[in-house]
Amino acid sequence: MDRFSETEIALLTRLRALKAAPEMAINLFDIGAPLNADGFSQDEIMAVLDALEQEKVIAFGPGNRISILKELPEG
């Protein structure tokens, strides 16, 4: 498994732990800090978030937050 896939799985797992659902806003610190502690870099996390934004699963918002736009993909 490549590093992007590992990061994606970890990030989606974290979002599920936060009970992410459509129309919910989540602070990026609540995602990034635990993933950094698990050994994922900021660049790796942002690459996955950027991909999720391109797929219109999330949107970046003000105040270092993301909005969940639709159900999370299986990961």
C-alpha cells in the first residue's frame, strides 16, 4: 500500500471517529494533531484533503475548518 492510501485511510478513520456527516464543520486541528502524532506529515494530510475537496466530499472553510459536503467514501 502506498503512503497516500495509508494517509487516506487514517484520515477517513479519524473523520469517522469525529462522527463527520454532511453539513458538519470540523476544525483541521482535530484532524491534523492526531494524525501528526501517528507519524503522518502535514503535506501528506493536505494531499488527501485536497483530493477529497476535488471529489467534492469536503470544502475548505474559514477559521481552519472543513465542511463535510457528502457521505465519506469507504476507505
